[in-house]
Amino acid sequence: MSILIFLGCIVLMIYFIHPDDAGWNEGKIPKGITLIGLWIAFASVLVLPYDVANSRGSGGGIRVDILWQIIYISLALLICFVIPFAYFFYESDVDEADVEGFCDSQTGQAITYTSVFAIVFITLLVIMYAFLNTAEIPVIQYKQSWSLIVPVATNQSSLPNPYTTCVASRGCVRQQFIWGIPITFPVFLMAFLAFLGWFFWTVFVGVGFVALPMDLINDYRTRPIKIPATEYFKRRIELAKRAESLVKAGTAIQKEQDDTRHSDRGRSAKRKDRQLMLRFEQAYYMLKRDKELLEASYNMTDESALWALVKLALGIIGVLLSTAWFIHIVIFVLPVRPFYPFLNNFFIALEDAGGGGFPLFGVLAYAIFGFYLLWCCVKGNFKLGLRLAFWKIYPMEVGKTKMSAFLANTWVILLCSVPTIQFSTIAFPYYARETQIDMLFGTQIQYLKFLKYFWENNVFIIAMICFMFLTGVYLFFRPADRAAEVEEKLNAIANRPLGADE
């Protein structure tokens, strides 16, 4: 499975990569980092079913707890150091003629930005470990005299259940207390990555659960339809006008930023400039997308029609997966006493060889549900960036994905893979019973001081359901990304008097 995942990551990169980065001599280091990051993220999700097999006696008997710690230390290094450096190095735009020292060079800037990022990450980790490194595990203790339990010789299998027979009149004492256990640094690192990842996971998965299948189905509904030459040239003229307007807006924005770069501007003004550039990137992306749709409509082929049907099929599968996840959360995860195991029984039945199943079937079914969460993260990240313009968008597009987009999405997938695994242990406790990851997440990390309140009360999961509902309502009324509105707002800002507030 490890080999298949690695080959799948290579095929994924070849399929999505932009022609400018496709050469073997182009961006070797970012490509290598992306492959390693994607492989670890996807493989870590599949370590859980291996942990399940190991707990059942068919996994080789290795120390899976050490394997988990190795995986998460590798994830931390990639998230904190390696991917940020590769991203900043790839994104830096340095003119060698203007380089006056090492810090001004491409490598120097990448090291500087990565160092700042790493210092913040490590400082938070050390402070939280110093104060929150204790697992406060609730324990119920029963004490009773052996002579009162068994007044005459009896078989041990017939001993009464203390939960039902512990009464004070028989000398039984029931105590409830908190057992404080200090946890090791590698385990706390897992908790820290999970805690950070949950904030991204909650928003992105909540949005992606709805946006991923809906956009695939909408792509089929708005698929290119063969148009005559007259209609094609008419739309080309309209796109040319939009492009001309966008060029004027970009020129005005650039002029204003050049004129005010050295002036004493406040943080609020700089934030508005940043948001303005994000809107400009939005408008450029939408214009490029509309131009490609027009070309596809004019040069309609059987391959384009087939690809539209594939998107429809994937969209329907996405609807089924999102629905299954939602039902499972509502009937099993959120209730204090679950109504029905649902997906737990499904995975167990698939891997039960005695009942006509096969272990690999359970692994594949779990992989589909787990990987779907990761792709929802990527979709939610892109969808929010496109609609809200809070951050730069990095779309994963077939044959048009730059290495910067690969690195950004790999970082998101790596960070969100940690809460994905923790969520899986919460959602599938019957399937993941007696595993090492269940011991780590379910017994130690689940009860960490302060952090336990987020997990015990399902704060992140409830927030994810809320984002899922809000996204569904929003996309129902505004299913399409409206380029005209973005460009109208962009032009209004670009045409304002120089230095005026938005």
C-alpha cells in the first residue's frame, strides 16, 4: 500500500502540474518535498487500519506506538521547517541586480521567513508543553471485601459485575477521582499538531463537505456546449473588454502602491492593499477560467463530454460520502449514548473474513472515507479563498497547478491529516478498538489539561457541522463564483482617488 500511495502521488503530480513546472529539471526540490509530504499525509491515514490489523494479531507485532511518533515528528518537521522554506524560496521574486547581501537573496529571504514561522511554532509548543503536559484521566474505583463478594467457593467467571452489584450494605465503596499522568514530549507534539489542525480542519472540511460534490455537479451542469463561430467571437469580444478593464485596474493598483510604498501608512491601509491584490487575483482567475470554458465550447470534443460525465459521477459519489459522514456524526459521534454504530459495523463487516469479507476491503473503504476528508480540506481552502478573498487562492487544476499551489495544499493536507486521524478514532472506536492510536488519542491526548474541554464537548465537530450548514445555505442561493461582482468591486476600488480609503 505504501508503494501504491507513492505511485499515486507521482501520478497526481504529473496529472495536475503546470507545463512550466513539468520538466524533470524544473523545481526538483519543491517536487521532492511535495511528493514526500503527500505520501506521509496519505500514508499516515492508512496507518490506522494497519494499527487495527496489528491489534488483531495479523500486522507483524511491531511497536505501532513508536511508528505513530515517528510519523508525527516527520509531520512537524515538514509543517514547521521544510515546506515553509520551499514555499518562500519558490515564491520569492528577487532581482539579482538588487541583492546587496545574503538576507536580500532568494535563499536568505526564505531562511528569514521560515525562521520567523518556526520561532512562533516552537514558542507556542514549548509554552503549552510546560503548562499543559498532564493528562487528567477520570477513573472510577470499586473496593469490596473478597469474602463479601464470594462467601463460598465459586468459579471466577461467575463473579458479579461491580457496576451492578456494588452496594454500601455489602461493604462496597465506589470512588471517582482524576488520575494525572504526565505525557511525553512526542505525544504532546501529536496533541499540539492536532489542536492547531482542528481550527483549519473544522472550517475547511465543513465547507468542503458541501462545496466539493456541489461544484462537481455544477461543473457538469455548466459544462461546455458546442457553440457556432458567431457566438464564439461575440464572447471573445466580451472577454477582451473584461481583460482590458482588468489591466487598467491592475495598473491603477500598482501605481497607487508604488506611490505610497515609502509613505508612512498604517497597518489598516496595508491590509486593504493586500485584500485588493487578492481580489485582483480572484478576478484574474475567473477571467482565465471563463476564457478556457469558451475555448472548450468552441473546440468541443468527445473527451470533454466524457470528462463532464466523470465529474457528474464523482459529484454523486461525493454527495453519498458527505451524507454518510453527516448521518454517522449525528447518530454516533455527537450523542452521549450513540444510537447505532453505522460505519463502524460497515468497516468491520468488510474486513471480517469469517462473514464473507476480506481485510483489504475494510482498508479500502476506510481509505475512501479518510481521503475524502483530506480532499474536502483542499476544496474548502480554495473555496473560501475564492469567495472571501481573505488569503491567496491556490487551486488544484488539472494540468495547470503551479508548484507554489502544490506546496500550499500539501501543507494544508499535512496539518489536517492529524485531526483527520483523531476524528477517525472518535468516529470509529469499535473499528479502532485496542489500537495504539486509540490509546494515544483516546486515553492520553483526549484528556490533556485545558485541551480536553474542546474534545470532550465536541466543540470542533459541532463547529464543523455549523460551517457545513452555512455553506449549504450560502451555495444554494449563490452556487456560482460571480466574476462580474468581483471585477465591479475591484474597478470601483482601483478608480478611487489616490490615497483615499476603501
